[in-house]
Amino acid sequence: MDEEVVTYEVRGPVAIIRLNRPEYRNAQNSKVTYALDAAFTRAVEDDEVKAIVLGGNGKHFCAGHDIGTPGRDIDQSFERKAVIWWDHVGASGVDSRFARESEVYMGMCRRWREIPKPLIAMVQGACIAGGLMLAWSCDFIVASDDAFFSDPVVQMGIPGVEFFSHPWVMNPRAAKEFLYTGDRMPAQRAYELGMVNHVFARDELEERTLEIAERIAKMPRLGLALTKKAVNQCEDLMGLRAGMDSVFGLHHAAHAHNAEVQGDSLGKVDVKAIKQQAAEA
């Protein structure tokens, strides 16, 4: 596990895993993805760990996929664990983007959704785009009162992030507004829509989240694992997995359109443009 980009600690029966790029608002590159995967694996294999909390060091949970820091590693190879596919490096166009995003984004989030131990997202500050994917991979979300949620990628001409859970974690009409506007959704509104389970004051967030995790940790391990699988299976029967697959194709059609028309798969939208959109909302 790479301690530079992810931290790992155990408190009693709970493993606390945190993204650790606070200077970049915990933007997620491939290095972070695989450090998270190693940390989750470590927690699952530790019989003393009964529940897992996912958080972020610093002011923010996660500001999304890394699209502009010095640590952006989009052109680097990585070990493929979530899907069996060829290396995206050396490929071009859709061949490259589909291979990388199937593994690092969609595939890994699906892998983490099936972790057999309870996984709780502890969210403060920004939870944007790729940050949503991390939180939505968890069983439920506990947020601070200053947390906010946003998927601004429609600004890029893209219909939402790869792990497309929007209509299931809120409701279809709320999902459309969320995506159409790209506006920041406050934690309280996310709670009202059912996307967030609890909202606490920022200075109480960690304590209260750990209280919940410790209470869950008293339940039988197999009972928790089977319950998680049962709810996930029902969610998939409600169309989550099939819907996500269909939207993943639209997502890549948008990338390809941007690349063909504008010469850039992100539609020439950068971090500065996203911040400007948020400031104008």
C-alpha cells in the first residue's frame, strides 16, 4: 500500500482508510485507486476488522478524478484487477479511454461495492464527480454539515460520471436537476433525498461516524456480508447494473465526440472552468 496517497489505521474493530492528497483536495489518480484497493484488501483480510470507514484527509473528501495536478498519471500502465483487458498505454482514442476507465473507474468501484464488510463513507467538504463514485461505492454515507455533492461533467458534454448511480441514490427528477445544472447539493438536501444517511456538525463527524461503525461491528460477520449482498442484488434487479452499463456507452460516445470535434475528450473543460461554473451557481 502506498502511504503517500492513502492512509490506513485501525481503531478497535474499525479500519479507517483516507485519501491523502489534501493539497489537491484528494483528487483521485490511478495511484490513489490502487492504494485504496490495497487498503480495502488489507481490511477485508484482517479478521479483527469488522467495519471500514472511507474518508479524506484535509478539508475535503474528494474533488473528483485528477484532471490537472502534477500527479496525473493517465498515460501510465497499471495492474489490472477489476477487468481482464489490454493495457490502455499505446492504444488510441476509444480503445485507450474505454480500457482505462473500465478498469480504474467503473471496474474498481464495482469491485469495492462488493466488499463483504460494511463500508461507510465519511464525507466532509467537496464530494465531486469521481468523489461521488467513491462515496456511492460505499454502503451508506455520513456527511458533515458543510459537505456538498456535485457532478459537473455535463459541462463537458458527458452524461455523468462512469459509476452512474444517480437515479438510484436519489430519484430520477432530482438526478436530472443535479446533472443539468451541475450545482452543488448541500448535505442537508442530499439527506432529504435519501442519498446521505446522517448529517453531523463538522467537528463531530469522525466521532459520530465511528460510533455507527462500532455499533455495526457487533453484528455477526457473515450476517453482515450476506445482508450486503442481498441489498446489492435487489438494487441490481431494480436496474442499477444494467443501467450503469448502458450509460457507460453514452459516456464514451461523449468522450469520442469531444475528441473528434474539439480535439480533447474532456471538451476543453479544465479545473478552472469547473470552479468558475460553481462560482456562478
